[in-house]
Amino acid sequence: MQRHTGTVLSIVVALALSVGNPGWAQSPQTLMEALDVKAITPPAHAPEFTALDLQGKTVRLTDLQGKVVLLNFWATWCGPCHWEMADMDKLYQTFKDQGFVVVAVALDHEGSKAVAPFVTERQLTYLVLLDTELKTARQYGIKGPPSTFLIGREGELLGVALGPREWAGEPAPGPLQLLLKLPRNQEL
């Protein structure tokens, strides 16, 4: 079933207007801009993937259906990824009880040997997956890290951000909070 970004963003803008009119709530396009994410129009279904977490447990994208997912592709050798990851953890801590998850897919060929110490040292609390063969990265057309996708509750790709972002900085938490308030099965 194809969904339409314009409708969901119109609803989000209406929600924003009902709670006060922040500058980014003037139109659907400015909402995506506030998130520093390029809207995917029309939204496509996010490619399904299966990857291992740091404990060796298999995780599928469909396991996260019903949640808003910030899917980030990164690597320990990627300098800009380093400072972005702490911001993503702050965002995750703020919204994890509201149906939001951060999934960081590590593109390191060394796998857990390189990634686990990095995650432990930085005390990252969100889900970290391993993509040592770059299979998931190819599915998403990743040219290089960091690359981030915003995926809606029904598995639809809403937006993409190429390069690092200040995920916890203003005004990103406001628009994200509005996206999280949309009911599941909301027509996009």
C-alpha cells in the first residue's frame, strides 16, 4: 500500500499548530527541514534486512514495526560519525518510551571486535547492528557513512540525511515528538 508523505506531514503540522506554532510548523516541507532530513516523496517501503546485534542476536527491521526508527549507517573509522552518535543517544533516551528507536548499523569489516569496544567506551544505549559484508548498506544504497533514514511506524521510508547531524539539538526534538504522537496505522 503506497502512502503519501504530504498527508502525514499535514497532520503533523496541524498537531504543531494545535500546541503552538513553532517556526518549523509552517508547512510539511519545513517540518522535514527542521529534522534536517530530505523527505522521500512518495515514501517507499523500507527494505527489510536481517543483521546481528553485538550479542549475536538476529534482528529484523520488521521486529521494530510500530515504532519510529532512526536507522543510521556508521563506522568506527568515520570521524563525523563519532560526534553524531552521542547526539543520537540523547535523542533515543528522550523518546525511547514513546515508540522511538535508534538502530546504528556498523559498516566495520572487523565486526564486533572493532565495534563493541567503541560502543562500550561511549556508553551508547541504542541498538547497534553489524553489517560486515555491507549487505544492508547495499540494500539502502549507502555510498558512505554517516547516512541516516527516518522510518515510520508502518515501515515506510519518510526521509534521508546524508552526512552527520546534530540530532539532539534544536529544533529536532520538537518535530520528532510530533511524529511520535501520530497513531499507528495513520495514513501517510
